[in-house]
Amino acid sequence: MRAAQGLGWKDPGTLFLMIVHFDIDAFYASIAQRDDPTLRGKPVAVAGDSRRAVILTASYEARAFGVRSAIPLYRALELCRELIIVAPDFVRYREASQAVFAIFSQGAKAIEGLSLDEAYIDLEAQTEDDAILYARDARRKVREEVGLAVSVGIARQKLLAKIASDDAKPDGLRVVKPGSEAEYLHMLPVGRLWGIGPKTEARLALAGITLIGQLAELDDEAAFALFGRQGREFREAARGNDERIVEIDREMRSLSSETTFERNLRSADDVRTHLGELCDDVAHRLRMHNLRAQTIGVKIKRADFRVFTRQTTLAEPIDSAEMIRAAAWQCLRRYDVSSGSIRLLGVRAGSLIQEDSVQMSLSEVG
């Protein structure tokens, strides 16, 4: 039997572990429409001001005219005369991305960021229903707290999760049930598979292969003739077999825990009590994933929906609840708790380091 980690499941007869793929819809254009109400509902594209510029992204209103990422600006203006061009603002993009990834980290075992607006999540959840609840909650928080829409795909494998999120666009959620992977892929064009670009797709069409299901039926000899050494890999992907795991060491940016209260907090004592509980939760999850944090932050949302964040960077990475509480309380002292009742409180651990890396660093110093 192949490794459970690679396949995304534990043991025969047990519940499946699921992977979630998040993709923020029309990221750059959506931020422009979010921040400027006059742009909402209109065809918008983000690009530089040179006529040789290319479209970075387009709103769904613009896509209805055929405007797509990577096409020349002049061509986009030919396709849509009413197209509104907005200059890119990467400071705002990074801010939004950090806020969204902080939400994704809540309940995540591992996060692999592919770009500012796209990520794979390996969940602590063990069932399809758990994964759906996590994804719905994350989508709701991103919409309420960041003002953006996210499309989501859920599957046992990264390949299927990515394809499912593409199928869910815009602003949807699609689940590939365990055991239905090959059926889900069967009638899709071969170009939907990871690694098959337009040239390869055209070459496969000459061989009579246009659907993923046809690729899945190839024997070893035929697969090798078409792809060389990668033949079996492409054939297995077409069958819904993808052993790639979510790489925690690539983009595990932060880990956080937060609570929205049914009744707003008004006293400093209540705030400290709930803050301590959140710190305990963060510490538990850090130790569970063999991680330490060098940055601790506190997030506060008041009853008037204003959000305040405070953070501190530590001399050495930590994972103990006591030290995390001390750092969080230090952050809290830089906020006037009496300034208004609190509806949401959160604790964030950032600048994460693997425990074995910490031990190596300390031994090298000695």
C-alpha cells in the first residue's frame, strides 16, 4: 500500500483526509471594485498605462466580452470599448493576501501558497463534511472581513481540488467525493490536466485523444510513446491518482485562532480570559505541527466593526502557552480596551519555524 500521506488518506476503512484549494475570484480587479464602489458591476481590467501593456486580470463583467489575463491591452480595448483600466496596486494586494491567508490558517494543518490569491490547504478535518464546513466558514470570513469572493475545490488530491475550484468559479464551492475522481475527470478536456499546455493538447488531438478519460485508458507503452518517461505520471493523473502533498514548509505563513462573541466583551478581565484561551489553542496547534513562532499578534474587532491589530517580534521562537500569553498581553497593552466593546478577538502566531530547525540553530551556536 502506498503511503497514506501521499494519497491523502489514513488506513483502509477509515475516513478520508481532504485537501482544499482556494482561489480568490478576479483578485486584482475585485480589490479595485471593492475599494471603489463606482466600479462595481462594470467591466474592469488591471493593467499598466502603456499601450504595450498586458491585462493582469479582468473582472467577470469584462470576461463576458472575451477580456482575459495576459492579452494585450489594445486587444482588450478592442473587445470591450467600455472597459475601465485600473493601475495595479501591489501594496493593497499584499495586505489583502495576508488577511486572507490568516483566515485560511484557522484549522489548517498545512498551507501551500501558490500566489497571493491561491493556496492549497491540508486540513486537520478527517471527513468530507468537516472540509465543507471549514471551506464555507473561510469563504464567509473572507467575504465579511476582507470583502472578496473565493472559489473552493475540495478533494483527496491537489489535482482534483484545483480542477474543482476552477469549475466552482465564480464564487462557488465544488466537492469531488472520495472514490469518484476518475468519473469526475472522464469527460473533461485533456488540457485541464496539470502540465498539459496548448501544444501538448494539440499533439494529443492528432493521436485521437481529446478527453482525460481517453488518456486514462492508455497502457504503459502508449503512454510512453506520447510522453516519454512522464507517460505513467500523466496517465495516473488522468485516473485521479495524485500523490503530491501540501508542502507545509513552502508557505506556512501563520497560524491563528479567533472567536466572534455572541455578546460583546466589555471588561478588561473578560478580554484577558478569552485571550488566554486563544493563546492556549495556538500553542497546542504549534506543538502538534512541530512549529515555533517568532511573531505573536492580537486582532481586535470592535462593535463598530473597526479592526485593530498589534504584534510583537520575539528574540527567540516559542511554542509554550505561557510565553504566547505573555507576548499577547504585551500586544494588548498597546490597545485601549476601554475604547469600545469587542465583538471579535484573535491571536496570531507568525514567522513560523520547524522545531528541528530551531534545535539545529541552537546547537550550531553552542
